[in-house]
Amino acid sequence: MSTGTGAAAFRRVCALADVPDEGALGLEVDDTPIAVVRSEGQVYAISDVCSHAEVALSEGDVEDGTIECWLHGSCFDLASGKPINPPATRPVATYPVKIDGDDVLVSLDKNS
């Protein structure tokens, strides 16, 4: 719920232990598919829908701060959501993340 102050509203989406190293966890938050991804010690939240083929990005490979769509091989930068290679040409949404103890908190306010 928004407080009306313009600050992002963060909510717990999973335990940090649920997100594999160099891997992703697909979730749905308020009917929004989100992939919580851990790469190179950082945790990111991005749309769990590839902008090219509308399949779950959380099922793809994670490496070096990117996630690769398992269907056609497009890679997306986890920090910006921008595609790194074709066939995808449109970015995916990214979401602000906070770590609170053992919990991952995400705001549905989009970064991009």
C-alpha cells in the first residue's frame, strides 16, 4: 500500500536463502510476474516475462550480471533490464530491491 509520500513501498517477497547463487526464483507479486535473481553477490528483481517471446526469464541461465532467456537466447542486463543481444530489442522492467536480514523486499515501482 502506498503511503502517498512518493517513497517506494517495499514488501517481502521471499527469503534470501530461496534465491540460488547465480540463479533466479520466479514469483508473482500482486499479479505481476517477477524474477528475483542473484548474480555476483547482488540481488535483482526484474520482470519474469521476456520482452521477445513472453516466456519466464526465471527459467534461464544467470551469469555475470545477466539472465538469458531459455527459448531464443536473448540476454538481459539485470541492473537495467536492457537486452544485450537479439532477438529481444525491448528492455524488461526492473524493480527496486532491499535486503532486510534474511528477507528480500521488492517495490513494484519500476526502475525502468
